[in-house]
Amino acid sequence: MARCSSCIKSKRTTGAASYLKAKLSASVPKEVRHARLAICRACTATDPTGVRLFRERKGRMYCGTPRLKKILRDETKEGCGCDLEDKADKVGAQCPLYLWKRAELI
């Protein structure tokens, strides 16, 4: 269940700092990675147009529109745009809707 929009700080960002921080961090155990991906697959959050944030495109999983297709975004409303298979593997990564944190997978 996603947090309500008034509970999450809304801010448009490129996500570059959080992306680099996560990319440079160590990998999580395989069980945590699989649990994170399961949470993403089950996520029913939608963007402002009503399209589900979890998407599969060309064999990859994304949270919202892929990052390079839309650079500036409000991650709490439009998803982070990350390749979820890469992101779910990193210790420093986090779900913009705090779904991993609630499942204690950070």
C-alpha cells in the first residue's frame, strides 16, 4: 500500500545523487533482492495518468517511465524510473514510495 501523497515530500528531481549513491553501494543478499522485486511486481501504485508504475519494457522491469526517457520527475508520483533489477540489488537503494522500508528490506 503506497503512502498518501500528503505524507510523502513531493519534489521534482533528476534522481542523479540517489542513483549514484545506490550504484556505488554493496549488493544485498539474494533473498533481499528477490523480496524487493516481489514487492515491486505487486505494487499497484499509478502515475498521475493512471498508468501502473511497475512496467516491463524490452525484458527489463522499471518503476515508472525509464529514467532516460524522462529525466526530471517527482519520484513519489511518477516512480523513480530505475531499472528495478539493478536497483533491488543495492544496499543504498530505496523505493520512492517507501515500500521496501516498510518491509524492512533496506
